Amino acid sequence: MTYQTLTLEVDARGVATIIMNRPDSHNALNRALITELHAVAHELARDDSVRVVVLTGAGKSFCAGGDIGWFFETLSLDRAGRIAESSALAEMLRALNDLPKPLVGRINGAAYGGGAGMISVCDIAVAVQSARFGLTEVRLGLIPANISPYVVARIGAARARSVMLSGAAFGADRACAIGLVDEVAEDVGALDQAVDACVASHLEASLSAVAATKRLIAYVDSFDGEAVRDYTAEALADAWESEDGREGIASFIEKRRPRWRSDA
């Protein structure tokens, strides 16, 4: 596909980089960007040659949240229209969250409101030290509705209250301390090194096993008791019976690299 509000780059290793490309608006989420992020998530989910996905922003910011112009346009719609706009955002976040491959957030600058939500659908996030963060919706008289399932899942309910209820901005060290990001890099050069190391680590893993593990985590987090026991018993049996499971065990016994390794 050809995209207008983002760029997509895929290298020879199967590493795809999504760059939100509205730098003049600090990569704020409008309907066009939301639509294209949803589309690119589905495109990459279907592409078996893609093994890892990196999400970042063009310019000085990662994502400034919802575009105020989009908010203003939404006010002119009836209730059904406003629900449709909100649902489009929710579906885009779910598509990225459910991506059956590792999603690495390269947080190159500020992430406010929906930008924090974009971080929260990433499997791992590395931020530059200078980045600023905030769940700022309440300061506009709004609520962090669509992003809340992902933010709360990432940082927990108590910490969500500590940042959502005031809307106050905070720095990268606090973002790391509360679990919004996983690592802080001193500058952009160090950020790229950290992201490259993270990507290299993920390229060691079987793509089918990664997809199954993401489903496993989601299930275990949603159910308990007998449901989890039965699901996990069947999931491990499925893994043993899978092509990659057989290859992984054989390669370990034979002291060789499995065939999915890029340097195999």
C-alpha cells in the first residue's frame, strides 16, 4: 500500500519500521493516521517475511496524542458519528496490540495522551532521556478511554490513577519507573543502539512461537483456574507438534542454529 501519513520500511532481515509521519503536528492522531496505522498493522500481520516491527515518530516527537483539529471536527457529528470515530481509534489500537510479531516502540520524543496509548500496545518500549510523557486528557475535559485497557494493562491500576487523574507531564525516568517504557537511552544515538539490540534479540525467536506466546499471555491474563490449565496444556502440545517446535528441539540436540535464525 501507499501511505500518506506514515512511512513503512522493511529491511532484508524482515524488520519493518513504521514511522508516524506528521512531524509538523507532532505525529498527532487524526482520522487519516488512525486509518493508515490500522491498515499497516493488518498488512504486516499477513506478511510472513516480517519478523519484528518497530514503531516510531518522525521529527522531534513520538506522538502528541489526538489531533485537536480531529477532536473539533468530531464535535460537529451526531452521537453515532462520534462513536464511529472513537471506535476507529479503538480498532487501530487493538490491531497493533494483537500484531502476531514483536512490536518494539522507539520513543524518540514526547508522547502525550494517545501517544502513551501507542506506547502501551508495544511489547517493549525504549525511550530517549529527553522525552516527556503525560496522560493529559482530563486537562481537556476528556478521558483516556480507548487507550485505557492498554495503559492499565501495562502500568497497573494504581499507577494509572497516579498519572491519569491529574494529567501532569512527567519525564522518561518516571515513565520507566512506572513501567510505561522498559529502557531509557541517553540520546538518539544510544536510542538507536538500544532498539537495534532489542531487535537482534527478537530475531533469535521463532515467529510462530512468538505469535503463540502473545496469544498465551493474553489468555492467561484474562482467565484463570481450569480454563487456563486446559488452554496451557493444549498450547504446549500444539507447540511440541508444530514445525518450529520440532525444528527447535532438533537443532538443540544437534547443536546447530534453528533455520529461522537470520545467521543460520
